[in-house]
Amino acid sequence: MRWPPPVSPRRRRLLTAVLFFALCSIQGSYSQRLVTLDTIDIFTTHEWFPSKPTVYFHCTGEDKVYLPDVKEANSVYTFKGEESWQPLTELPEKKCKRCGLYEEDTFKHDMYDEWELCSSDFKADKYTHFKQGQFNATFLCPNCTASSGMAHNQCLCFSFVRIFQF
């Protein structure tokens, strides 16, 4: 049985660069914009009777994400982003989502606040949303900042290809 001839170093660099460039050009390959909850502090509950609130996050057209640990007002809750209910949502690159924080009650759902959540809101991977008298929450999205996502991938890919030019 004959083995194929060895690949020359020059051809190996070219094949590596072409393969890496092809992988980098796949849309969204490294730019998942997953939003997680970092911290939250609710200032009030909408319950009429003394009981623990059922707080949830919801974006239009998606399922509710219940925050099972958030049970008392005026307590700061900190999360790792690894909880079973995380991530909260995934954001598109150029479009915003209508999202909100709500409290589920026996007879109705009370709104803490509802707002447009956009990738561009995140600065240094963080976005803080504050509603006077209601809550303060910090969200994380590592690939939402301007230096992340596809533009960053393309820069890395082209730098890699340039290194392997011959």
C-alpha cells in the first residue's frame, strides 16, 4: 500500500489558513449573545397578603424564565450564570427585544418594568436596568459589546491568515 506524499510546509500553512478562514466566515459561529442575570434587588412586592413573590423575566414571544431564588424584597441576589434557568434570552445582533420583569400573583401578573433590551445596551459586557421604587438588576452578555461578535472574529481570522501568508 502506498502512502500519500507528505504535505510541504508551505502547502500545510495554506490549508490551515483556508480551513481557519472558512470556519471564521460561518455566520454566528462565535457570536452567541446569551444574556444572563448577574444581580437583582427588588425593592417592593405587589402581594396584598404576606407571602413570597414569584418573580419572572419574559421577552415577547418567548417562555417565562422564573427566578426561583428571588423571594424577598430588599435583598441583593447574585448569580453565577450557571443556574438551571439561565440564560434568560439570546439577543440578535442588530435588533432589540421587548423584555420585562414581572411578578406572578394569584389573580394577575404585575409588571415591575418592561423595556427594549438591545445588544448595544451592554458596555463592558454589562447592562444595569433600574426602575425607581421597583428593582435594580445587572445583566451580563459577553458577546454583546461592540468589541465582540462577528467583527472581533473577522479581525482574529484575518490576523491569523496574515500570519500564515507566504
